[in-house]
Amino acid sequence: MSGNFTIREGMEVYGGDQLLGRVEALRDDGFEMNGLHYTREMLGRVEGDRVYLGDSGADRHGEYAAAQAQRQQHYDLETGAEHPA
């Protein structure tokens, strides 16, 4: 959804009810969080100091989280690292 949203650095970003991170940097067409660029079209709404991602933004975050988990798993296999259960 596009619109006239007021977004500021440090605002909390949510996917549904889950806190995903904070706005790290503002860009002309959106913002960055966790090193990823989110355009205004990926937003669902802004309420108070919270940014809520729309479906496409939440999908992008989910893909990023899955890739991060896969990289960690490969690293653990290569290094023999173990994590407590």
C-alpha cells in the first residue's frame, strides 16, 4: 500500500503482531531494516511509532530470515559449532 506515511529512524517495524526490528535508515522511497530495503509499497500502515509491513514486506522479511538461518546452519556445519537447545 502506498501513501503519505511519516516514518522516522528508530521506529519499530512489525509483521503482524511480531516485532521484526527497527527502521535503521530512511531512503527516498522507503527505509532500511536489518540491512534490507523496504519500499513504501511494502507497507501496510503506520500507527504511532510503529510501522506495519503489508504482505509483500512481510514476505521479504520471511525470505531474509530463512536465508539467514540457512547461512548459520552452513556455518555451524563447517565450523562444528553447537548451539544449546
